[in-house]
Amino acid sequence: MRKVLLAAWLPCICTAYAGGGNDIDFHNINEQKLIKLFQENKNSSPGQRIKTFSSLFLGNAYASNRLIGSNHANEKLVVDFGKLDCFTYLDYVESLRRSDSVHNFFENVIRTRYAKGEVSYLSRKHFFSDWVSGNQRNIKDVTRSVSRQAMTEQKELNRKKDGSPYIIGLEAKRRDISYIPANKIDADTLDMLRDGDYIGIYTKTPGLDVTHTGIFIRKKDGPVFRNASSLSRNMKVVDSPFLEYVRKQPGIVVYRAVNETPSQNHAQSTASFIIHSARQATNRQSKATQNTEKAA
């Protein structure tokens, strides 16, 4: 009965978002597969859920700048399982990890990707450390507990060396960023890492915290860095040998999903939330069109 209900509601959900001018594409992952995985993994640890859901995307294409929106264009909610960059990949995996149905997956994409659940360009979590700043309760920074040799640098995010912003209209954020230097990543560090830990590749570049993200996964042949790779030889989601990859980088940041029960939302309340969000997006688009016509 539950499968029928979910299958019946999915087109309504996707249609509601599409009606708001959004971009929804589940690619090769159908709702029946998701339903099965939600049921099979409802009692699994956060790390195991991340390991399971992240594997769905292996081989899917890398595409840069997949999100739609800017200072000059309305933000659209993008859900595209077929084309991912390193950040949207983690958005989808974390949102699936938090969900118990296809319905509240969409809610969780919004909560994972945007501050205060507001779908707008300046509300995007543009920086990896936005995942653990403020009152975030789903993810915690475990970098310093993973390694005693972790270092901390105070950075002013969104401020380039010349003082200009990376993102116009977004205030600079002074933030302490802890990272483990690449030459300090040893056997003890690997022992402390867990399946499903989110890994950020630390950068010394002023104004940025990381330049790439992925997931730590243990496999029989050794740990891997599961990531949406932009390397020309890959251009897809791949498992890269962990140590081989990270030792060429300045260092790593480690975030860990908090143990929680996936959200339990009724289909009706979830659909109402989504339809309401779509209506808000439609209203914003309509107002923007009216303003453009007046200006013309």
C-alpha cells in the first residue's frame, strides 16, 4: 500500500516543482529503487546510509556549475542525479541519508543546500563549512578529534586576496577552519575515519575553505575517496584510492553525519510543503517578469 502511495505522489511532487520553473531529473534512479533502499536502510547508521546512497551515483557524469541562479537570475531548485559536481553530489547523498521517503527527500535537499530553507542564490551554502556553522545539527566537524595533528586557520570566507568578493552581495565570513595536513594523514588517522565521513580538500587560497569534496569509504582493497571528479580521465563519480589522492593535497577537513532517525513526514504534509514552495517560486518569477515588462 505504501509503495502505491509513494508512486502515486511522486509525479505530483515533481510536477509541483517543475511548475515553479525548477529542474528535476532522477536520471537512472527510479522511485521504486529508492523506496526499497529507504526501507532496507531505515535502521542503518548514518555512515552506512551514506555509503549505500552514494554508491547509486557511481559512474554518473560530472558537470560543473550545475545549479541555476545568480545575482541577476532567479534561483531554481535543481535535482539532477545524472549530472553532478562535487557539492551537488554531497547535497543529494546527505538529503537521501536524512530521508525515509521520496517525498521528504525534496524537503531535505532544500534544507541541506540552503540556509533557513530559503531557495535563493544568496541563501545557498556556498562554502563547505556552512554545513557545520550556526545551529546545524545534522553534521558535525570532527577534524580535530580524528587527528591530534590537525591545525586551525582563521579564514575570511568570500574575501579574495585583493579584498574583492567571490560572491557579490554575500558578506565575508570570518571562520576558523580546522584541517589535517596531508603529510600528517597516517595509519592512526585512517583508523579514526569512518565510512561515510564527508571529506573537504582544504585550500590555502584566501577566501575559500575547500576546493573539492567527497566521501570516505572503506573497501576490501583499501579506503577510497568517492567523489564527482572533474579530472579529464574521469569526468564522473568515481572511487579514487584515498591516500593516493589526499596526499597530493594541502590537507583534509572531516565532517560526520549525526546519528538520527530519518525524518518521518506524512505524504500530505510533504506534498503541501512542496506545492507551497513551488507557488512561492512561481510568484517570484511572475513578479520578476512584471518588473521586467514595466522596465521595458
